[in-house]
Amino acid sequence: MTDMEKKVMIRLCAKIVAETDLYETDKEVQNLIDWVCLLSPSKLKVSDE
């Protein structure tokens, strides 16, 4: 995963949390956002592209 892809995913998560109530009402959305935003950087492999 490239750095740009990581940034896009985090920005999308932030937008979902800020502009909708999905984080509070949908456990699957909450788990996905937590995984994306809280996953340690060492587990996200950055490709050499």
C-alpha cells in the first residue's frame, strides 16, 4: 500500500466519522475505521511504486 493510499483511507474514515452517524450506529463500520486508523504502520506494507 502506498503512502498516498494510506492518506486517502484515513481521510475517508475521518470524513465518515465527522459527517455521518455510521460510526456510532454500525458496528461493522466502526470496526473497519478502527482497523484503518489504529493499525500500526509496521503492519501496513508500503510498496515501492
